[in-house]
Amino acid sequence: MKCLSCCLIYDDIFLKHYTGAYHPENPQRLVKVIQTLKEKDVLSKVKLEKPVKASIDDVTLVHDEDYVNYVEKAVTSGQRYLDPDTPISKESFDVALYAVGATILGCKKLIDEGCDVSFILQRPPGHHAGKAGAALGAPTLGFCLFNNIAIAAKYLVIKYGLKRVAIFDFDCHHGNGTQEIFYSDDTVLYISTHQDGRTAYPGTGFVDEIGEGKGKGFNINVPLPPLTGDDLYEEVLNNIVEKVLRESSPEVLLLSAGFDAHKEDPITSMNLSVNSFVKIAEMIKEMKENEVIKKFIFVLEGGYGPGLAKGIYNILACLIDLPSVEKENKTFSTSGVKQSGLKIIRKVIEKILKPYWGLELC
């Protein structure tokens, strides 16, 4: 596979959203990522760009204006929390605008400048933020302010006139905000693999949440049992994610890149190694080379342990063809977990892939 041209967007502005030293979503997440990329000499092999600040009009592509005003007022008034899970500081509103702007810039680099892939290293994350804040009855925003990836997808549809945009969300937590925003929309396909909502925040993302109206069949959830290993996750990638992406052939694929399904993450219960993240990169790269997907962009979501820096490094190493992809020992699901997961795969295929996409189980 050939090396892809990659634009990486980052700036220290993202460290100024201060959440407290003991909060999982803290600035040290990105400090460790950048340190790893410097140590492994990755930054010299990508096009490194600084973000631009998004406008309020950009944010209101998907969010209600009242919600945006609420966030701004909470920050400027010195409020310490938007909700019990989501601390803010005096810089948080501007940082959130830069996070949105970074993701939009990543899209522009793909469309206007011909880059193959953009990777956005930003915070705060976004996929739990719905139109008016917490989405689908979730009690909190789950560390998120604005839905960076949803805004980027809407930007591609409205500003560039794209007809086929897809989001693949591999964060361990269901992207309830992204789902809410596009639930009735057939221009943006949403696929999410995540830990079963009965065992993890935000308690959503079940198989029967398939979209409504024009969006029916364009919302695909794969809720996986705790302790899912690489073996079961590969089945999901092969039988659901890859099949639907090949069938839909998106002009741009956006990936909500969460690394908290890694086996060492402190706030989740999955059992993936970095091999699963490499598998995602290999799958997307192969589809790009075979013109199934034209362009793609990774937008950072969660990841609160060592899997974050390792996952990002290994994905970039795969995309830009570094010789040092560092895989871990493959993880395996127990018999019970594997059987439960395979039942979910069959249910997704019978309920969504077969009736709406004409796809069968191999």
C-alpha cells in the first residue's frame, strides 16, 4: 500500500480547556500524544497545520443558537461546570470554537488542497453533544461542548454540496449527539460500534435505533458486550462496517476516533488491543486505494489511558507507511462474549443491512 498524504491539525490552544488534573478528559491526554509523535518522528512526515477559529454560524449548522449562547454565558460568567461530568474554564468557549474550526479546516484540506487524509488532534471531544446539548435523554454532555464531527459533516453537505457523507464512530461510548443530529437525514450515514449502552454511558445506541423518516436505515448501531476482544471486533468490521461503507461509497468518510475501547482504558470495560485500531486504518486505506472512499478524516473523541497515544501513533504509522507499526498481542473474547457479539451482528444484518442495504451475512 502506498503512503497517503496526511494533514495533522493541532495547536497548544487545545490545552487551555482546563478540566482539572484528575478529570479523565484533561490536557495531558494531548500532551502525551504529541510527545509520542515527536519521539517517533511522525510530525516531520505529515503536513502539520494550526487550527482556525470557527464562527458561531459554523456551530449553528447543527446546534441551536440558544444552546451556543448558554455555553458562552456559562464560560464568561465563570461557571465551573456545564454539568456534573463536564467542567469548563475561562478559555473553554474559545477552545471549543478552535476545535470546531480545526475539524472544518481538516475538511478544507481534503477538498481544496487534495490531501488524502486529515487527522484532527483536538479537545474537547464532541460526539455526545446534540442539537440543544445533552442528546436523547442522556443526563450530561459526557465531556463534550460542541459536536465537532457533526458540524464538519454538515459543512461538507452544505458548503461543498456533497451527497454521500459517512461517519464511522469507533469510540467506546455511543455518539448519542451525532445520532440525534442526523437521525432523520439521509445525506449523512452514521455507523457506531460501542460498548452496550446497558453497561456504559450514555445508555443509548441499541440496534433498533435505525433512524426515522428519510434517515431510516442510515443509523447503524453495533452495541458490543463488555470484554469484547480483537477477534469479535474484526467480525464487526468485516461483516458490518466494511460492507456498508463499500455499498455507500462515501465521498468523504469522517471517523469519530475514540481510543477508550482499548483494554487498558480506565473508564471502560472493553478488551481491544491497538491491533483493532490498525485494522481500521488498514481497512480504510485499502478502500481509499480502490476508490471506494475518496477522502477521510479522523476527529479525536475519547481515550483516557495508554491506548490513546499508542492508537493514534499506530494509525498514522499505517496511513503514512512507517516501518514501525507496533502491534500488541491479539486479544480474544470469551466464548460467552463471542456468542453474544455474534448475535448482535446477526441482528444488525437482519434489522438494517438486509432490508435497507441489501447486504447478507457471509
